[in-house]
Amino acid sequence: MENIRRILVISRMTQYCRKAIHSGVSLARKYDAELQVLHLVSNPTAMKAVNAPGLFPEEDYKNYPNIQREAKEELDKVIKQEIKDGFPIKELISDHDPVNEIVRVVEEGAIDLIVMLAHEEGRLEHALFGREKDAIIRRMPCSILLVKSEPGPVNW
């Protein structure tokens, strides 16, 4: 791991991403590496309309943008504190296809290491992102660190 110069943290803008960001910051400090955080914005309404109508209660779809906004605010506090303490972090936000967007950022930024959560955060996130981790792992030209931070039990 001595050749790590650029690290990318993948954030789904959920409260659980905080641990991945902390891990990315810690590694970047240890290896004196550049750090980028890519916030991936998802639209569960589109999934509902196209892929899975009726899969979740209507309330889950309606509340998801608010949950993401609140999580982004919480993550911003963590990132702003690191920047205030003198550690530079570049933030990116994208609502494009997550796998293609990650590949693009990795290739354009010559990323050496990706840091991301090892699990989906809840049932809606599982439906939105469940297959993406496999695709990300297969397509990445760099190493990936999966951060384990299990959330509480999900009520199916």
C-alpha cells in the first residue's frame, strides 16, 4: 500500500457513509494522499416507476430525498471539520449511473484506492444499489477497501 497517492471515498449520502469517510481521511493522512469524496445521489422514484412499483411503502419513496439531504448535511459537517483542520478534500456530487460515474472518476483522477461501505444500508438502499457493488468490484482498475459498519436490523 505504499504507492497510494489518490483515494476516492464513495458516499451514498447516508449516515453510515460517515465511517467510510473517516476511513478515507485516516488513510489519506497516513499515506499523505489526495482525498476525493464522490457523493452518489439516487432517485428512488425512478426505480419505483420503472423497476419495482409497489415494492416499498409510498412513504419510503417520499422520505428518501429528505433522508439523503439530512445525511449530506451530517457528512458535510465531518468534511468541513477536516478541511478546517487543514486537510484538503475534494467533493464531487453525481446523479448519473453510479458504476459508470465511479469508473469515470477513477480513470480521470488516476485513483489508487477506493473506500466504500461493504454493505447496503437498508432495504431501499439494497434495492437501489444491491448489484452495483459486484459491478464496481469487477470494473475497477484499482484496489478497493470495503469498510464494515453494519447498521441496525432491517424490518422486512
